[in-house]
Amino acid sequence: MSLVENTPYDELQVGQKATFIRAVQERDVQLFAEVSGDRNPVHLDADYAAGTAFKERIAHGMLTGALVSAALACTLPGPGTIYLGQNLRFTRPVKLGDELTVELEVLEKLPKNRVRIGTRVINQQGKPVVEGEAEVMAPQEKLRIELPQLPPITVG
């Protein structure tokens, strides 16, 4: 289990930053296809993908978007955060094996514990793959919790 701590609304500062890192693996693409129902062959079929502009399989765009959600929920503001909205602009494809860094920055504190957060995802070469902005409701209370362990999952 991983121990995580949030940053409640009152402790958030404009300009505050955090990062979340995750490599995109074959298993992630398969599980995302299963959960979302998005079985576009550009994500799952190497022969099909070879004939596209990308020349190889790429990860689902919203898989990268889900990493932004994970960063908000587990890093900044962290546990207790409620996702209210997001705009995303996909700037480059994400390839299997890419190591992605989600960069978060508090842009504005709004009324009613709402916060505007800049969201950017870069690949291992430092090139942006997703840019956007989220609005969240930050937690009011400080939490320090263990994240639950996921059970083994098989795709078949």
C-alpha cells in the first residue's frame, strides 16, 4: 500500500505544483480498451496501426486523460478531491512504453473550495502530449491515508 497525503483547500497556493509519473504498458492499453469499450484497432492491432499516420500502435487519448485524473486524486490536491471538469488538447501520440509525467499547477482558487488547475502531460523526451485545465473541488480536511492495493487483473 502507498501512503498519501492531500492538500486541503485552505493550504493550496496559486503557483503550487506537483507531478505524477507513470509508464504506459501493454496491459494498460488492454485494460483501458476493456473498461471503456474503445477497441479502435489503432490501439490494439499492430498490422492495422502500421498503415496509419502513427506507423505503430498508440495508447488511447483518454487513457492519458485518466492519468490526469489519477494525479489530481492522488497527488494534488489528493484524496478527497472531486473532479468537476476538464479540457484536454492532445498534442502528440502516446506510444506503448512511453513514460509520462503529469504536471499540475494551481492556477486559481475559486469560491466554494473550487480550484482551477493547469494540467500538462509530457513524455520521456520532455515533449507535451496533452495540455489542458481542470476544475476540482478540493478537500476541506487534511487526510493521510493508505491507498488500497488492487487485486491481480487478467485480460482475456
